[in-house]
Amino acid sequence: MDKHSYIPDDCRVQKESDLYAPVKALLTRQGYDVKGEVGAADLVARRGDVLLIVELKLKVSLTLYHQAIARQKLTDHVYIAVPRPTGRQARRVLRDNTAMCRRLGLGYMTVHDDGRVDVVCDPGPYAPRKNTRARDRLLREFDRLQGDPNDGGATRHGIVTAYRQDALRCAAHLAEHGACKGADVAKATGVSKATTLMRTNHYGWFDKVAKGQYAISPAGQEGLVHWAYSWDEDA
């Protein structure tokens, strides 16, 4: 679809019907005959043999996606139209909804308060590009993580990562053997980057007592107690 916008006079999106005029005007300029509330659809447009349906809502929701998917039984040309997202999360919301629409084969329109209409994406088959870098990162984390310390669906707070497990192994070695050189900790624990990990001290679990030499801190002692279940290879 042509991405040109239409700007009517004195438009402000406050209710679903405020979306209708701008979207209708845009489609009319593309040569469509447009009518509202035809059957169960909010907006139906026709240009020759092409049937186009737009579902109008004030916000994106699961119900809106369900409605739009149902319209795909009637035509491949189905759009959702919502007010343009605003605020701090606007860019993320726009990106996420665009990705969802593309995944579902839907078109996506957003309507500004002044009536401008942006056709963010058109309906079409979805062919995702694999992110090999992210895939490799995920596999590395999977391979490094010992046992299965996290319940699926847990929140980010309290998640056990491979990095945390490495830090716990270093802390446990220091708790047992006292202050040690980073190289000795790496050799004893199998954590190849032990020196860097203790120097970075992300969790505050280590105290540097001499050049290249570290001891466990009081926070580290508490960490060993709090995370006792999460780093053992047999967990």
C-alpha cells in the first residue's frame, strides 16, 4: 500500500470512531470504495476484486489480534489500525507490534493525534531471518549453565546465570582456601576467566588483597548461603 498519509482538519484520536475518517481517507486516495461497520468488520474497502479489512481499536490487545486473524478467513488484506504509541516506551511498543503483525501476516497502521496515518507494514508472508549471533549466545549460555537451577517462567530477579555460577565457584574456593591468586582459582575451579571475574566484582563478592590476589568478602559469604542450591554441578 502507498505509505502517503492523510491529514484531516481538527482530528484527535479519543475514541475508535476517530480512527475511521483518517484511515478511510487514506484508502479512498488509493482508489478504494470504503464503508464502515460492514458485518463484523470495523472497516471494509473494495477496489475491483481486492477486498481489504481494517480493525480499528484504541490499543493493541490479544482480542484485536484474534479479530484480525478471524478476518483473514475472508481476505489476505487485513490491517489493524490503532493510535500512534507515545511516551518512553513508544519505540519498543511500535517495534514489538510491527514484529507481531508481520509474524501473523497482518498489516499495521498507526494514526497520529493530528490525523496522519502511517502504514507501518503491509500484510504478507512472514520469512524471519535467523539471528545466528543471538543463537550462538543462547547455546553458549546453555552449555555453560550447570544443572537446571531455574524454573521456566521465573522473573529476571533471582535468575541463575552461568556467570553467577562461575562467581559462586570462585567464592566457594576462596571460602575454603582463603585468599588466592586468580590463576590458582581458575585452575582449581575450571573458571578460565576467574581473575577478570573477581576483578570486575559484579556482585561485590570479592576483595582484592594484593596484586592479582583475592579473598571472599562478607557479601560473598552471604551469596554462598543464598545461592547454595544453584551452582553445584549435580543440582
